[in-house]
Amino acid sequence: MNQETYKTELERIYNETHKLAQDRIKLKDDYVLEHSDFEIGEKVRVITRQSENFGKITPEKIELGFISSRYVDDKGLIKYEVNKVKKDGSQSSHKLYVWYNNRIEKL
């Protein structure tokens, strides 16, 4: 194998992997658009369930937020990123952490 053959083969492999990566991104985007429960910018309620940790009981907590983005994880589950609500009711730039066991509801 000479240098030209090496370069052409390397370029071919790079182009194939680049195309497959683009296909993967498009597939994930299409899946999220078809199966998501909430639209971006929609106002939601995030409910943290009551839990007990080392004998300490934390009560159920309800927070309001806006859906800022959505994505699909490796298991095929759609995850949402939620921004907090400001005092005036508009969307904040601060994220509201959503645990795997939190429940998200529409308002």
C-alpha cells in the first residue's frame, strides 16, 4: 500500500462514518418529534415524589418551568430539559433539574 492508496481509503472511511453520524442524528430528531409529549416553550409542572432517605422524609415538591429542549437517550427514552420560571412568569435561563423519577405534567 502506498501513500495515495492510504489517503483515498482513509478519506472513504471518514466520509462513510460522517454520513452514518448524520443519519443517526436525523433518526433521533425524527423520533423525538413523533413521540414527545411536550413542545419546546410549553409551561409544565415538575413533581418530585415524596421520598425517605436515612429516616428523613422529604415531602412532595411541585415546581413550575418551561421545556427548553428535548432529546432521546441511549435507551430510547425521551428526556426533557426544563428552565425555571421567573417571578414575573417568564422563562428563566436557570435549569430546573429533572430526576428520572420526577413526573412532568402539562398546565
